Amino acid sequence: MEESPLLATQALIEIAPTPKSKPRLEKKESSGMMLKAAVPIFEDNGNFVGVLLAGVLLNRNFEIVDKIKEIVHEGEIYKGNEIGTATIFQNDLRISTNVKNQDGTRAIGTLVSEEVYDEVLNRGRRYVGEAFVVNAWYLSAYEPIRDINNDIIGILYVGILKKPFDDILRNTLITFLGIALGGIVLIIFIAVYLAKRISIPLRKIEESAKRIAQGDYYQEVKVKAPREIEYLASSLNQMAKELDKEKKELEKWGATLEVKVQERTEEIRKIHAQLFRSEKLASLGKLAAGVAHEINNPLTGILTNSSLLLDDLDKNDPRREDVDVIVKETIRCREIVKRLLDFARQTKPQKQLININAIIENIILLIRNQTSFRNINIQKNLINDIPEIMADKDQIQQVFINIIINASEAMSKGGLLTIESKLSTNKETILISFADTGPGIPEEIKDKIFDPFVTTKEQGTGLGLSISYGIIEQHGGEISMESKRGEGTTFIIQLPVNSLEGE
Ligand SMILES: Nc1ncnc2c1ncn2[C@@H]1O[C@H](COP(=O)(O)OP(=O)(O)OP(=O)(O)O)[C@@H](O)[C@H]1O
Ligand SMILES: [Mg+2]
């Protein structure tokens, strides 16, 4: 008041209650805080004459705080709030500040919080921390202001709005969370993609491989996957196919093997039978030749004498009939002996170049008009240009006749005899077949039809086929028979074309 009433009003501050401040009894503060300076004054000669004393009242003097704000924060504003603030406290009372009230006026008259009060004013220590200033949080620092006696008389406060940091923190957090979330989503997508593209196809391949291992080769895995996996699948398919093929081949081979074994066995059996028959025929031949020779002479005697006896007997003599039987049966015996000798003789064939077709034609001419062939149709399918072969004409003719007569005897009630000649595909063999439509060969003699003395005929010797067998064998050929009961019989003779070698 003494200096200037203006200073008194400038210093007078109404105390506004602040929620966190220490309670104050007074309602007003009438004292002020001054920034003072004293300078000695000297005369020109250097004599000290006095002191220049100057002071600035800090109450409601915003020059310092605004300067701080300007220098430090360049007056930046963040979302309507000052970013940086500065305050000068006289003791705990805000006397100069740029912290604003809600209404935008400077927050003069408010009090410092109790916490800061204790730390700075009571203990004389700097306070650094978060502080709620008027209406927002600030990162703040409170520094004690001391007078010339080093007594604490107030506080210098600077603060920086916490919101930007919070926002940065929050934004960072949100960004981080966003990235993390994006990452998780991405990982899920990658996992699903990998599963679809790799795991699922691989599982399919695995299952297929298992089934193949269990022997199910009809597998085709179709996968949409990276190339390597598709290669894997197609290799597996290929493998299954190959395995299937191999398996089938093996099975086929197994089946044919069985057939082949059967065929071989049958062949061996036939060869055995042939060998056996040949041996038997040979020894039988010797025996028969001996017997026949021995019997021939007595037979001639019987025949001569019985014929003479028959001539001597009177025409009406009742004994004539009996003697006639003796003569006839003896003739039959001689016939048998002759055949036996034929069979036993096994003469070496007198080979010459002969035409098989010509022999057949000749025989047909001979037999056609015989009574036993009256009801039999003869059909011939003879190959043109049949190669001539080296063979004994009489013997071959005898074989054909034997077979033809057998056929006619089998078809006593009529039928068809088909005679065929042809060349084998390799042109090395002539095939001659005689097929009749008779009753077929009885099952019980089928296997021994070429053995001597096998006959079903009353008047038969059973030597016809065994003689034929021997002849064909001597010509290096083969004779075989196919017969079906009730359907007919076919005899097939194979003769080698180049039988010159047999000479
Ligand atoms: N075409 C045929 N059809 C049916 N059976 C046949 C035929 N050919 C031969 N046979 C049977 O084979 C048997 C033996 O024939 P093979 O010619 O060797 O003697 P055979 O005819 O009985 O007597 P032989 O020829 O000495 O007069 C015959 O008794 C007959 O039972
Ligand atoms: Mg016969």
C-alpha cells in the first residue's frame, strides 16, 4: 500500500479451496512474493554512494511463467490443453501460473496438494511425479524456492501434460495389440492353408499308402497340393498301378502255371504210355512171331487134311457140316496167324516218295462199292498241292484201311466218314484225320486202344490199331484218337514231311 495501492491489489489473492490441498483457515492472502535485486552505486572516483534496489512483484505477474512455457514447450496446445505449464507458488499458494481453470482464466489462488506440500515445503526436497493440476494429469516437477536466507518460501512448478504420453502409450498398445491380433489371424490363416495344402493331402496319401500296404491296389489319390506333394501322390498312384499289374500278372502266371503243369504232366504220361506200349509191342512181337511160326505148320496140316476130308465126304453126309466148320475156323486161324506175323514182323518200311492224297483216293475207290459201305457217306477234304513224303506205300495204305474199316464197323447202321488231309502251320507235318459219326470208343478200352488183342468185336483180333501204331511209329509219325460217347471218333495221323532223314 505504501509503495503503491496497485501493488497491494495485485498481491491480494483470494484462496480457492483445492480438493487435495492442506486446509487453510484464511480466505485471502495479502502478502506477495517479490523478485528482488540490489546493485551498489559508485561515484566516478569509485566512492560507494548507495544501493539501487529493484523488485518485481511476482503475484499475478505471468511474464516468467509464460516465458518458461514458450521456451520449453513453444506454447503448444494438445486437444485444448496447454502442453506445458509453469507455476510459481508463494508457499503453497499459486500466485503466478499459466495453468487454466475450467473457464479459461488462470488458476490463481489455488493451493498445492498436500503431498507436494510435505515433500517440498516441509522437507525441502524436489518432487517429481504425476500430479493432478486443476483438471488434468501432468508429469510435474516441484522445486523449492528459497529466499536469501535459504528459507523455503515457495515452489517453482513445471509440468507437462500427461495425456500425449498416455495417448502415445495407448496408441502403441492398440497398435501392438492390432499387430498381435493380425499376427494371430495370419497364423490361423497360414495354419488352415498349410493344413489344406499340405496336411490334408499328406493324410490322404498316408491313408492310401496304408490301403495299398493291405493289398488294395485300386487306389488313385487325387490331391491339390504343392508340386512336391502332387508328385508324391502321382508316384504313389503309379506304384499302386504297377503293383496291381504285377499282382495280376503273378495271378495269371500262377493260373497258367497250373495249366502248364497239367499239360506237362499229361505229355509225360503220354510219352510214358507210348514208351511202355512200344516196349510191350516189341516183346509181344517177338513172342507172337515165335508162336505164329510154330502154329503155322500144324495149321497147314489141319487145313490140308480137313479140306481133303471135306472133298472125300459125300454131298449129303451129315458130317460135312462139322468138317466145313473145321476148314473155315482153320482158315480163320491162319488169317490170325498171318496178321500176328504181320504185326510181329515189324519190317523196315520200304520208303519211296508217295502222295498221301492219292493213297486216300485209291482206297475210297476200292471200298466205295463194298456192301459194308452202302449206308456210309464219305466226305473228303484233301489239301491241294500236298507235298510228297518218303513212306512205305503199302504200310500207310494198310493203316488207312484199318482205320476206315473200324469206322465202317462202328457205323454199321450208316453215318458219315470225313477224311481230311492238311499241312501243319509250320508245314513240317501232314495231318490226316478220319472222323466218323459212330457211337464212340467204349470208355473202358479208350486207354489201351493201341494195345494188341484189345477188341470188342466177336470176330476181331484186336491187332488192327496196334499194327497201325507200329507202322506210324516206324515212319517217325504219331497216331492219336479223340472220341466222344454217342458222337463219334476221330483218328489223327501226323507224318513228317521230310521223312528222308528217317532213311
Ligand atoms: N472208329 C471206331 N469207333 C468205335 N470203336 C472203335 C473204332 N475203332 C476202333 N474201335 C474199337 O477199338 C477196338 C480195337 O480196334 P482194332 O482195329 O485194333 O481191332 P478190331 O477192329 O477189334 O479187330 P481187327 O482190326 O483185328 O479186325 C475195336 O474192337 C473197337 O471196339
Ligand atoms: Mg480193326
